[in-house]
Amino acid sequence: MSAPHNTPQVPKAPKVTEREARRVAEAAREQDWRKPSFAKELFLGRFRLDLIHPHPLPPPDDIRRGEEFLARLRAFCETHIDSARIEREARIPDEVISGLKELGALGMKIETKYGGLGLTQVYYNKALALVGSASPAIGALLSAHQSIGVPQPLKIFGTQEQKDVYLPRLATTDISAFLLTEPDVGSDPARLATTAVPDGPDYLLDGVKLWTTNGVVADLLVVMARVPASEGHPGGITAFVVEADAPGVTVEHRNAFMGLRGIENGVTRFHGVRVPGACRIGPEGAGLKIALTTLNTGRLSLPAMCVGVGKWSLKIAREWSAVREQWGRPVARHEAVGSKISFIAATTFALEAIVDLSSQMADEDRNDIRIEAALAKLYGSEMGWLIADELVQIRGGRGFETAASLAARGERAVPAEQMLRDMRINRIFEGSTEIMHLLIAREAVDAHLKVAGDIIDPDKPLGAKARAGANAAGFYARWLPQLVTGAGQLPRTYGEFHPAGHRDLSGHLRYVERCSRKLARSTFYAMSRWQGRMETKQGFLGRIVDIGAELFAMSAACVRAEHLRGAGEHGREAYQLADAFCRQARVRVEELFTRLWSNTDDLDRRVVDGVLSGTYTWLEEGVIDPSGEGPWIADATPGPSVQENQHRPLR
């Protein structure tokens, strides 16, 4: 434990305006679209079914290697993972992690030449779904290590020397963590306070990072820090690989949560940590771009685990609702419960379709999947939560009772309430639902901003606005007529999705095509109406994105059903599930379209003004606040640690 002493204080998180924060985020995103994107075209009113159909397939050798590993992983999960023990002790046993290392699970996505397994994205996600169903905490550990931890940034942006040094360690023995969030900095990285000050060929790292998943047990960290601009240093937010046991690194606290009780998540302080320049990933100022690029495929791991939850929930719902009787018949035969089971089955089918399709497209690298991956994360986390919630409802009082309590009184230990708690974080992890709405909306309107952005930008001079107006006129003269009519209005279009003896899915694809054009028209109308104020209409933008997510899910479900039919794998049943899902999704889409223009957004803003100004404090009377004392946000002033180091490397 370091003793406190007087040191010059590094400034806290910089104060930035909303516009400055947006500029930082805008600079970090990929500006160009070098490859086609199904989802981008969908938001523009162009239903490019040819980009996803026929369903892309992995090479036979990738399938063989992937299936062989899944078989070994399943055997390990069944014999070595005790989910109840992890929940009870709030810790993954060391021997389990050692076993996963021996199995090669740390190196699933790392190339074989570095000692990894070299699995495809498809089989990596299948593995996460499998192990996450055995223990969501283990799924989180493996995902944080490989999806957003050190391996993926090095794979894309690292030097050959960095790969040679670190990837063999990461594939076999070393656990990694990703450190971006700070006590007062979440999805607004422009305010990042952690600094990396150049000192000769090295950097001196100072700051505090919060919610460092794997941080308590990690051996290697990828840390985002702000490099101050100086002579020879362009500065900016920069990524570094840091040894977790380096002098000055202290894990001050191991966090505890409502769910995922076994994850090793903590608070990490850096004080004068010397980081060699050779440990910088990419150039100075590229940190956020590296983080966002890493997440383009990294985000797929979370919906993959949601697929696992859906499959397990369907199994439990089927077994339980066939046994439990109410009023003379199994509860599944009552429509109120049956509709929930139908929702779980159909939505699980669609979630798997989204993840498998997006993963295979990531492996092929023919398409830009940044929007597809973000939609998969958004849709998977929201629908996965609903699935878990519906399972608890189907189980009734037993759904609310813990597995340990059920077992103690002689019933099957079904951890439905634990799964609900474990799933809740997915709507916050790796970009909250609200942030994902804004991120996807920005990409969805990119084509409009490229041609008309200067018109609505108050900082642009009149000359730039005039040139933008001319460009926009040409673009919209070509684009708008395409939104009037399309293939979705022709009754025989997509006829291959109506094979003899199967449900008709062609009508659902025609519906998607029509809705795609309607969605694009709605977006254009909103931009014309609100112009520069469009970015403040977060309720509207969220609904636009949610419609796009439903249309993407419908498309993926239909394509997967046709693929399974062609492969002779439960084709008839897949068509039935896809049909059920699409009909359920169409109800949601129609409601969302209605709520684009008929909503309470303006009234809600006025109520919020009243809440914040204290107008309704009388409504808060009559209760006791059980909250403890203390600041809303912990002090994160840089300096030496005065806490005992909680770092617990697993060797």
C-alpha cells in the first residue's frame, strides 16, 4: 500500500461543451463506407436482400474445428462448472479458470500461430452462448478478455512486435481487461481525465478507472488515456497495453452487482505508472477509433450470450408449463401463458438468426457490419431481457424464488430469478440502449449528413451552406423518387420464400421492403422539419432505430428459415417460427411508426423540467429514503493509492 504524500494534482475531467463532446465522438467514428452494408441500405429505403441471401456459410474446415471445440467445451461445462457455487460464493473458482486456460478458451479468437484456436466469429459466439448458459459470469470473463480486451485491438491495430510479445500470453495464460470508463466519465469520452504524460520514450500514466471487468484478476490491460499535446506529440485519447502488476497500479475495490456475481470487476488507480512507448497501440489520438473499431465485432458477443439465455428459457418454459396444471389443464394450454411461450420461441429463433448472420458476415469481411453488430447488441439485450422476464412470469412464485431455496424444499433448482438479474446489465454493457440508439441513428443518417450536413450546421459559413444545398438538391432528386414504389408492392416478389408445403414468408419480406422505404421517408421528413434540432429528438431517433432493428430481425429470420429448409434441417419448423416472429414483429413495427408522430415527447420534456426545478417535490413526501450517505460520484482525484491492492492474478 502506498503512503500518501504531496504531489502536483493532475486536473480532473475537463469541462467540455455538448458540441465539443460531439466533435470528439465524430472524429472517432469511421467516416467512410468502403463496403456495402445491408442495414445502412435498409435505413435509406433500399432493401438489399442480395447482401444477406443466400445465407453465407463458413468453410467446412472452420465448421469441423469449431464443432470439435464446442464438444470439448460442453464436456467441460457439464463436469467442471458449478453455476450455483459461483452464485453462492460470488467468485469463479480458480480451478475452473485454470481448466478454461488448458482448454484454450482464452485464445478462441487468437490465430493458431500465436497459440490460439483461431475460431471464426461464428464459433466464438456459439462458444460464448454455450459457456454463458452454464455461467453468465464466465461468459462475461471470456468475452471481456477477447471481445474488448487486449487481443482484439492488437489484432487490428498492433505492431508485429506487439503481437509476438502479447498474443501468445493472451492465448494461453494471461487474462486481459479493457479500461475506458471513469467515475465521472461514461459514454462521453471527451471528458476523459486519465492522462499519459510523455516522459522521454515512455509515458507516465495517472488516473482512476471504474467498472474494469476482469480488472481484479487481469494480467494485461488496455487503457485509454489522454496524452497532452506538446512538441512532437499530437496528443489526444490514446490506447496503451499496461502490465497489471506494474508499479503504481492498484486495484482499490472489487465491485458487487445485482447480477453476474462472479465477475471480477473493480476500480483501478494509476499513479505514475511508467508505460514504455512500445506499449502504445496505434498513434496518439487514435484511442477512441481503436475502441469503436474493436466493438464493431466485439459487440456480437453479448447478443450471442442472449441467444443462450433464450434457448435455456425455452427449455425451462416447455418443461415447466407442460407439468404445471391450472384449472384442469397444463398452463401452456392457457392462451395467456401460451402467448409468452410463443414469444420466447419465436424471438430466440430470430436472435440466433441475427447473431449467426452478422457473425458470418464478419468472418467473410465482404460487408461493413458496424450497424448490424450494433443492432444485434441493441436488439439482443432488449429482447433477451424480455425473454428472461417472461420466463419468471411463467414460473410464477417459483420464478421469484431462488434456486437454492427451491432445492432446499425439494424442488428443481431453476435459477430463473438469477438469470433475470444477470441479464439486466446487458442493456447497459458496451453501450446502453439509449447510447446505442444515438450511435445507430448517427450511422443511419450518415448519407444525409454527408450531402446536407453543412446546411444545418450553425458553424458553417453561408458559402458552405450554399454548396451543400446544391449537392443536397442533386442527391434528393435522385433518391426521393426511389422511395415511392418498390418490389414490396409486387405480389409475387421473393417467391422463393414461399415453397410448397411451407408457411409463406415472402409477404413478410415485401412488408420489410415497404417499411424500409417508409422509414426512409419518415427520416427525411423529420430532418426537413427539425433540421439542426434533429439531434435533440432522441425519442424520435430511438423509434427510428427500433423500427430498423425489427426489420433487420425479420429479414434475418426469413433468410435463416430458408437456409435451414435448403439444408434439410428442420425447415418446416423454422418457417413456422420465422412466420410467428415476423407477425409479432409487425405489430411492434406498426406501433413504432404510429409513435413517431403521436407521442408524449414534448409533454415529457415539460414534466422533466418540473422535476428538476423541484415543482413536484411534494410527490416525494411520505416515504423513507434508505440510501446511505456519501457523494453521488466518488472522488477520483489522481494521486497515490491509500487502499490495499485487491489485484488477484490467477496463475
